[in-house]
Amino acid sequence: MNSRTLLALFAIFALLPVGLAAQSHDGALADHQPHLFAAADFDIDPGAVTYSKDIAPILQRSCQNCHWAGGGAPMSLTTYGEVRRYAQRIKDRTAIRDRMGAMPPFFVEKDIGIHEFTNDYSLSDEELALIQAWADNGAPEGDPADMPPPLNFETDGNWVLGEPDLVVLSPDVTMPAIGPDRWGDIGTVPTGLTEDRWVKSVEIREVNDIPADLGTSTVGGRYIFHHMTYTSVGLDENGDAVSGTSTSWPIHEVGRNADIFPDRAGRLLAANSALSLANSHLHSNGRETTGRLEFGFTFFPEGYEPEYTRRGPRLGNGIDIDVAANRGEQEFHSFVTLEEHTKIIAFEPHLHAPGYRMCMEAIWGHNQFTLNCVGYDHNWVKQYIYEDDAAPLLPKGTILHIIGFLDTSEDNANVADARNWAGGGRRSVSNMFIDLGYSVVLTEEQFQTEMAERRAKMTDRNDFDVGCPLCWAPTIMTAGDDDQDTQAAREQQ
Ligand code: HEC
């Protein structure tokens, strides 16, 4: 062994601990471990797992709304013939679970925080165990008689939330095969409403002339609308916008789910209003494409009035960002103090290409609660809507804290060039770090009522509601309250 080899060996050993230390966090893309489960832990006999009996129902619930012949995904997963050859890749992509590349795209980390979301179609540990046992065992079909009845996407699949009450169309837009991204106003389209209506849900889809069997493997190749930020405005007799009548609506982005507003906090679409499609971001996809957006609204019944006002803190930082080149784990922090009692309806991490994770925590006094940590993949911009009885219920004075995790190394397939420093900005190669979710403010009375509802469902003092730091705080009794009730409550605890 010559001295140069020795030196090289020494260099390797000297560097090794540094390398290991740099990988000691489990969050980064480089060390993300697949979520593998042993069949025995779920009393599953691996040899008995079949496509017809066990796998098809999972695919129907969590995959086929995209993976059917006319859906947004690159291949259909509706028959055994189609699914069989993807068995290994299905196993791999589902086992990623909550990081970039995971299927289905729903990235909530299951081992921490709140678990109840209205739009959760993720897979359970047992379902992952079934898929893994099945793929490892040669992906057998089993008895076709065990198959669940097929879903009909031609009729059911066009609107995820079902046929809307009102559909408003944007103008058609044509993008050339190759060209720079386009930003701007694509017009104002009347809703045709003759009376005020409170909106329960809104779903937006792009309809374009790209053939369903195009065979592209990227989401970007199937669409021209990267996103659309829009408002509704009231119009006067001349068709001009009336100032002060604007309502903002959740953003449309490629891969984003539909929005369902809570029963107590609908949004107003006014009589004689129009959608102002002022902020579109369009992008060429390699093929001349003409497309439009379709806005599908469903309404609350006539006479409905919301109880809560939608208002909440803005969390994050869209401008002042300093992202180092080629570095695996970079953390960003943003804090805001709640000035009113607040119920968080939805969490929507928004990062750009380097982003791979965001956590949100609530700090109350010396307590720090992780509300949720979710993975992030800039191909999918997901909003996570809490179940009404699990949504964070935070007293004024709570400090909300979000933590963004960015990876600009070669491990991040979404980063175009690992060598670039990047700051804040609107393009995907620039960065953002914000929570686009939304909240409602509660009066003292509403806050106490909601907490009492939670408390009533908790069985004993060990039953803990992670989003409700004051749920178990002693109730403040005012003068004149019945002392016997207080006594009874104390004895129960
Ligand atoms: C919301 C739509 C959507 C859902 C739901 C969805 N997928 Fe996908 N899937 C896509 C899209 C779009 C792609 C291509 C882009 C990508 O790879 O991320 C894809 C890619 C894949 C791939 C990789 C294909 C390849 O060529 O390697 C696999 C495997 C896959 N999905 C399996 C699944 C399974 C299994 C489920 C359900 C457990 C599922 N997907 C749920 C949209 C979806």
C-alpha cells in the first residue's frame, strides 16, 4: 500500500462520520426509507392475497379516479391485465407513502399529529402489507368472481364531487408547442346568477384537446394551466366590476383537489357576479394545445347563512428566502401570533421545486404541539382539509409556527439544476414558503361551545386532542354559577 492509497483511505475514514452525521435526520429525501410491513403482523397469509379479492378494492378507492383510460395518470389500473405488469412499481410507489413520488399523492405523515381529514384516500398499514405481500408473491389474480363491481368513470369520473349546480367556463386559450410561460388576465366571465348563493364546494378542471392516450409520463405534459388565482366580483348594469364586492376563491393548480367548505363557513357567490380570471399562469407542454378551465360550484340550500367568518393569519414568507445550492436539508421558519380564537379548516403547504416537507405546530404557553407534518412534491399541490371535529381549535395568543424543509441536492428529482442558488419568486425554479390553508375566527362563545363538544367526546383525562390545547383546561366559572355543577365536575375527574 503506497502512501497515496493510505492518504485516500484516511480521507475516506475521516470523512465518513461527517457523512453519517449529515444523514442522521429521517426527513431528507436521501435517507427516506420505504414503509414496509410484515404480513404476519396483520394476520395476512401472503399466499392467499389476490388481485381480485384484496388489491382491486384498494385500487378502486384510492387510484382509479386518476388511473383510468381518460384520467390524468399515465396508465389505467382498472383490469388485472393492466395492473399486473405494474405490481412492483405499485409496491414501490405506495411504500414511499409520504414523500415525493408517493402514490396515491396524499402526503400526511401518519405517525404524528392529527389524522382526520375529509379528503383522505391514503393507504393504511394493512393495505400496504397486502400490496407488498401480493407483489412479492408474483401478483396472482385469484378468482375473478371475488372482484368488486367495476366503477364507471365515463359517467361518475368527470367531476370528483359529482355534477355541480353551476358550471362557469373560462375562454379557450391556445398555447404554442414551445414558448415562454405566460402570465396574466384571461378575462371576466359572468356567472349568470340572479340571486346570492352560498357555495358549499368548488371543483375546477381543465378540459383540453390533448388525446387521452398521449402516453406522457408527466403531469405537466397533460395540461396548459399551471395555475389560476381568481376572484368573483359583482357587476353593475353596465357590466363593470363594483368595488368592494370581491370574494377570493381557493387557487386552481395542477394536481390540486377540489375544495369543500365547512358547513358553518360557506363562501358567497353574489347575484349578477362574474369570475375575474386575472392571474393565470400558462405553460407550453411540447404540443400546441387549446384548453379552458371549468369551474363547478355546488350550493348550500337557499336561506343558508354561515355562522363563522373566514379570516385567519397569513403564515409564511414568499419573498425573503435564501436557498443554498446543492444542499440536502434546509429549514425555514415562520411564526405568527393568533389575535383571535381560531379554528384551522385546512392546511396547504406551498413550497416550490426544492420543497419536500412542511410541519405546522401550535405553541401555547410552554406547550408545543405538532399539528401535522406532511411531505411535499411540487408535482402535486395538495390541500388537507380537517374533519370538523378534529380541526385545530386554538385560543388567541397561540403562536403558530410553520417549518419548511427544502432539498436542492441531486436527490431531489424536482430540482432542475442543483448548482443554482435561488431566492423567492413566482416561478417554480424560485421559491415560496407559505401556508395557503385557511381558518375561521370564533367568538368567545363559539370557542367555548366547540371545546365543550370536543370534551364531551373525550372519555377520560388521558384522551388527548392534539389540536385543542385548552380542551382540558379548567372551565372558568363566573360569579353566580351553580357550585354544585362545579363540584360534580371535579368528582368526575
Ligand atoms: C390524483 C391522481 C392519482 C391518484 C389518486 C393515483 N395516481 Fe398514480 N400517478 C398519477 C400521475 C399523474 C402519475 C404520473 C406522474 C408521477 O409519476 O408522479 C402517476 C404515476 C404512478 C405510477 C408510476 C408509473 C410509472 O410509469 O412508473 C404508479 C406505479 C402509480 N401511479 C400507482 C398508483 C397507485 C397504486 C395508486 C393508488 C394507491 C395511485 N397511483 C393513485 C396520478 C394518480
